[in-house]
Amino acid sequence: MSNLEFFKNQAKKFLKDWRTQTQTVESDDIVLNQYDSKFYDIQGLFLYYELDEKDEQDIKLSRAQHFIAQMVGFKKWDDLIHATDIELELAEFLLRRFKDAEQIMRWEELTGAPTITPDNAAELFEYAKYIYEMDERVKIPFLPSEQISVLSGKPRTAQLNEFDDVHSPNSQLRKDSYVFCPHCQKAFNFNQSKVIKENSTNRTMVVCKNFPSCKGMYIDYKVLSPTILYGPARQYELERGINDFPHLSMNKKIECLHCGDKYLYSETKVVIDPDDGEAWIHCKNYPNCSGNPLDFMDAE
Ligand SMILES: [Zn+2]
Ligand SMILES: [Zn+2]
């Protein structure tokens, strides 16, 4: 089902707002356009799009349509008219949230302002849903206490278990991470975090163990303990290691000169250094052994 009607209506609303234009001449002969807008922040948007004086006075529906298309990532209105369903779904989702220039600016900064295409629309839509969902979740700790509950038992554990080796909502945090909350300046084990829920929506948020006196959230945490990577991220780094050290290969038996242990290269550990955020390959016996690829000898 096409939602083109939605965009046509929005272009009309944009035009309606644009038509509220009044001009005041400042003492230094500068003409100032002002708007009494109801739907869109015309003044802010035109400032963001750097419209000049003449352009700003050229008020037409076709131009309002162009702005609507441009705001959500199409080059022109005609591209919007001929877009696929998923492109239009994404565009509608964004436009419903893009009432002022700040919202557009943030989206363009986060994504690099890509033109919507059938190829990137689904991925961009997932990302858009994720960031707007997150906008709602970061409000939860600040809600009045009667609107939230602190989870315990299984529901709590289930949320913390999402921070696993493969699907951590924050790529560095793990259930067993040792973390620092910059709001209350306390360090603790991640699994001491509290999990709170907004009662009306069932949205949850993992918060500082000192909640409610501290409103820190997991996205604010700094991971203190080095993180050992697993899954595809680990595989990627191991392959990168082979590029850097051609004497290695995935099923090669190696000997670590540090601890003397012999094992396959594919058994080594990949560790994110908390100081520089870089991934490094370590001996299988990390953290007990500090061996690295320079210490790995051919064991055969
Ligand atoms: Zn805290
Ligand atoms: Zn070793």
C-alpha cells in the first residue's frame, strides 16, 4: 500500500506554513522573514538549507514538495513519487519526526546523509527505529517513580543476558565487564546494574547500580576490564592477524614463546584494549600469558 497521500498532505502543510511569511525591515535595511508556522519549523529549516532571500520568497507547492523530499533523503520529489514501499515507509517514519532542523541535522550527522535507495532503505529503517527507540528509553530513569518498576529475578537476568558475547547492545559491554559510571564516579561489576521498566510501555533500561540516586545508564558506562571478543568480530580480527603476520594461518599449530603452550592459531584470544579501543590478538592463555603474534612460532 502506498502512502503517497501522506507526503502530498505534508507538502501542503509545509506550503501553508511557508505562506505565513511576513517581512520586517531592520534598521540596517536587512529584510527579515518570519513565520507563524504550525507544522514545520520553516525558519530553522530555511536557515539549515541556506536559502537566500529570493529563494525564500519564491513560495510554491512544487518547491514545498521538493523540501519534503529533500528532508527525508530523496534528491527530488519525483524520486519520492516513484520510490518503493520500503523507501516510503522509512521516509514517513522520518518525516513524522522531522519537524525542525535539529532533528534533521542529527539524523544526517549520524548517517552521513545518504540518499535513500531501494538497497539501503531497509537497513536505514532498522537504524532509525533503533535510535528513536533509544530516545524513549533514555527518558525512563527520569520518570516519576510510580511510572516505573525495578525488575528482579528472571526478568532482570533476561535483560542482562542480552549483553552476551555475540549480541551485546553495546559492542564492548559484557555480563562480566567491570564498569565505571561517570555520573556517580563508581566502578562496579556490570551485573550489579539495575534494570528498570516503564510500566505503560514495558520498555526497559539497564541503569547504574546506584539508581535512583544516580541516573547513569549502560550507554554511559566506561568498560574498565579488557573485553575478549567472540563470534564474527573475533573471526574478523583473527583474519586480519593473518594479513599482518603471513607466517600464521587459521589451522596452523603454533607455540607461544612466552608460556611454551602449543595450540592452533584459531584458539588465540582477541582482546579489546580499554585504553585505545583497538583489538589485539593474544595468547590462548590470556590474561595469564601476555604472549602476542610476535611470540607465536611454528610448532610443527
Ligand atoms: Zn552511577
Ligand atoms: Zn602464551
